Amino acid sequence: AGSSEDTLSYADGLRYNLREGWYEFRCSMKLISNGVQREMTLPEALSKFKEPRQPSAYHDIVKNYLLHPQGGNLQSLLDGADDDDALFKSTTLDVLVSAVSVLYARMVSGD
């Protein structure tokens, strides 16, 4: 069992414990599922998957989280950008989302 020495704080008072395998996330985000928009936390959204999936299954949730003001707040980088800059930033964001989705899929599958 892990101890308080194994629990580390990061960001704005959030914590994680690698020995026990948990992370804290803050973010209620609006997700659209089956045409219905509802607000849920990142862990709630990810827990909808009952078993490990391919990285593409997590893409929308990860992107929502990274763009949300209470998540990664990356939408602020896209706001006000001209067309060329917006295309570059959007492409870069998609690369990041894909990388985080792969990381999460591997973490869930124990890979």
C-alpha cells in the first residue's frame, strides 16, 4: 500500500499517486453523446468505457478536456488567430490530442 509520501501535489493543488495508480483531475466539461449535451467530469467521461479501447475512442473526450477553460484551457490559444495561424494551431492541437489519447489507452491497458 502507498503512503502519503507517495502522493505528490501538482498544478493547482491536484495530487497523484503512482504507486496506488490514481490521479486527481478537475474539470466539468460539456460533452455531446447521442445528440444530448450534458456536463460531466473527466473521470466520469472516461469511466463510460468499461474496458480498454483504441486511442481513437478517447479522442473527443481528451480534446474536450484540453480545450475546456477548467481543463487544459487550450481554446485560448485558438481564439483570435488568423486563418493560417488557426490552421497550424488546430493541427498541432490534433497531434497533441492523438498523443494524449495513445498515452491514456496504453495506461488503461497496462501497456
